[in-house]
Amino acid sequence: MSDARPRGRPLAIAHRAGNCLPRLARAKAIGADLAELDLWLHRGRLEVRHARALGPLPLLREGWRIAPAWPRLELEAVLEAAARDLPLMVDLKTESPALSKAVAAAFERRLPGAPYAVTARAWPLLAPFEGMAHVRLLPSAAWPGELAALMPELGGRFRALSLHATLAQPEAMRELAARGVDACVWPVNTRAALAQALAAGAAGVNSDNLDLLAAVVAGTALPALRARRGPLRSHP
């Protein structure tokens, strides 16, 4: 990705801000470093949503909540809204290489050369982006088994990681630091969670709380922020 990184604070990532254009605009206004969005390949469309489609039914499911499926936000609209002012972090949801290839093509068509990040729990989906200097790859781990499976690839193939807060334990974070891996922790939605993530050595925080992120960007969230280095090292 771009070498323009924040100094003296963690990377500020707006969790799911790209799933809603008004939240995307707010993330841009507060100076977030990345706006995350959830992306599915559904019937040939790049749909931006966290909820799952219910097969052929015109419905979406989020936990136990059912909602109408239309209108659906598509990646093209998010790219237009973000433009080159706010880099995006795309969370790949459809476990198919076709999604990865479609995302790379969409960015190249709309924002050629613009920096962005890609994350996925199904980390083989990141393979089509390897070798793209402007794309930062962050495999994601939410469970201990996922982190254990990723460990052999961390520090070599992958130099950054999206890590659930429950896994940001001292021993794991020390191992990641020893390998030169930047851990971006989610969810970090309170000042207490922020303090805990920073104490663990998080290079970035992924938050639904845009007010907290605004304070992170301003350097006023915690006194410890003033001692933080800029996260996400450049590629080796």
C-alpha cells in the first residue's frame, strides 16, 4: 500500500463503514485511514453487505434478523463515494476466487493504482492480489484454530493480520511482533478496549465507534497514543 501512514498512533479502521454510504462519508470526514466493507459475489453482482442472502428469496439474514434484500449497495457505488480520499479495506465473504478477481478488476477499472486492503477468513482468497504493490493483504483470524493455521504464513507471505480481540493475548502478540507482523485488532469499540489493544501491541484498531476513531485520529483517545509508532510497515 501507500507509504503514507499515520505517525504516533495506530491505524484507524472504520468497521463496516463502507456498507453504508452515510457512514462512509462520516469515516472520510473524521480522517479514518481505512473504511472496511463486506463484499459478496451474488448472481454476478459485487454486493456490499454483511448479511447473508437467503438463497433465491428476496431476503437477507443477519443473525435472527430478516430484512428485505432490496435495494442492495454495490461496490461500484462505494468506490465512487470513497474515490481516492479514503482507502477501502475489503472483507471478502464469498469463498470463491471469482470474487477476488472481480474485486481486483473493479478497483483497476474505477481507481487504477489506488491503495486498498483486502482481508478474508478464507485466506486463499488473497492469492489473486499477491504481487500487487498497492494492495495490503490481511488474512483474518477469529478463532484459535484459524490463527494456528495461519501462523506458518505470518512473517513471510503475510506481514499483517486482522485479529479478533479475544485472540490478542500476550503470548500470541509477542510471537506476531517477533515475526514483524502488524496486528489490526477488532472489535475495538470502547476506550477500555482501545487501551487493552494498544497494551497488547496492536498496530491498528478496527472500530464501529466512529467517535472513538475520531479521537484516535486526533490523538486524544488515550495518552498512550502519543507514544505509538506508525503501523503497517511497507512491503519487504
